[in-house]
Amino acid sequence: MPARSTTPFFARLIASRLYAARRAQGLTQAAVAQAAGVRTATVCQAENNPAHMQLETLAKIAAVLHLTVTAQATDETTAAAIANPRISAQSPHKPD
């Protein structure tokens, strides 16, 4: 049985959307990092486990990829999502 991920679902969703968008646009992590004004390691973290990243940093990376960041706070938790209806979190593909 595979080990259960300790990364929250919303963080895995954000990571997969960032990765899919970057790949669909043919960009490297280094290129995205340079355009966003962050380190390449930060883009790598965003694509793998962004659970503890600041929303401002995620927003910078998302903007380079033409995505938007939406945050929703509840009494118990704060969740963030990155949305682009042209890019699926499950299957990376190039937009039309």
C-alpha cells in the first residue's frame, strides 16, 4: 500500500495546476522564477508542496503563467485555489 500523502488536497491541486500550466506553455522553472522575481527553488516548491507558501508568492508565480489565485477563509481553515478553465489539474495539455 502506498504511503498516504500528508500534503493537503488544496495544496496538491495548486501544485498540479502550476505544473500543468508551465509545461503547457513550454517554460522551465528557471524561466518562470526569473519572470516572477523568485528563486527557481521557490517555483519547484510551488509545484510540489505549496502548502506553507505565502499567497503573495503563489500569486506572482501564477501571474507569470496567466493564472489567478483565489483565497477563501473560513472559521477553521484557509484554502487557496488557482484556476484556469483551459488547464485541467488532472491532465496537462496545451490550450487552444
